[in-house]
Amino acid sequence: MLLLLFQSGKDRFALNVKQVVEIIPLVRLEKIPHAPDCVTGVFNFRGGPTPVLDLNRMISGESCAQRLSTRIILLDHVASNSSHRVIGLMAEQVTETIKCEKSEFKNIGVSTGDAPFLGGVSTDHQGMIQLIHVEHLIPDSVVSLDLDGDR
């Protein structure tokens, strides 16, 4: 499988590129009042409002640093009712991809509790990489955000 690498602090993570629509540089985001804490804001992507989540905040509790390598990863998210919606993930050090087998990621035997999106761990010459399960990443509170004004 092809994985996109990013960092949260000094830790490295990867997500499968199957759901990636596009990777863009940082753009100006509008705040969403009363949105969940992990939602950094919203921007217009191809004519539609697109929420952006801060992956660093979801993983470590700290906001993403705004660096040249910080990007917004746009995903085609499939909700439980089979509807599709583009959702952005802001992440640091989004600079490379790697190819590997799913079997290379091993369960570490520790419960991740409130972070069901954290998967197995693999290693390479630079250290450990933890897999992110995108299908478990987007909270229901974000999927249900009414950005179109429909009630």
C-alpha cells in the first residue's frame, strides 16, 4: 500500500493515500463558532465548505505549527450513511510517501482508548511510524457539522 507520511511533534505517522483527494498548502481558514476543538476552521474547496481538522491536536493536544511543510490533506470521507464529504486534515511535515505492506504494521498491545484511529507500528531506518486508520479518524461531531445552512 502507498502511505503518506506526516509528523506530530517528533513522532511519525502514516495514512493510506486511497482516500486522499488532494494535498494543498495552508490556506486562510474561517473559524466555526462552537465547533469541536479539533476543527481548525473551514474554507471553500471547489465551491463547497470544507472543514479542516488539526491532526496534531487530535494526536497530541497541541496545534499544528505553521511551517512550509505543513499541509492540508483533503480526504473523501464516507459517512456511516454512505454519503461522501471532503474533509481536510492539517498536518506537519507532509513531505513524502512510502510503499509497504499492511502486514509490516504490528499491534503494540496497548489500548488507545479515545483514539481508535491509531493503528499498528512499523519501523524503518528513521525510526517508528504509526498507522492512522482514516475510517476511524473523523468524529461524528465533525461529520454532522451543518456547513451548508441546511437544518
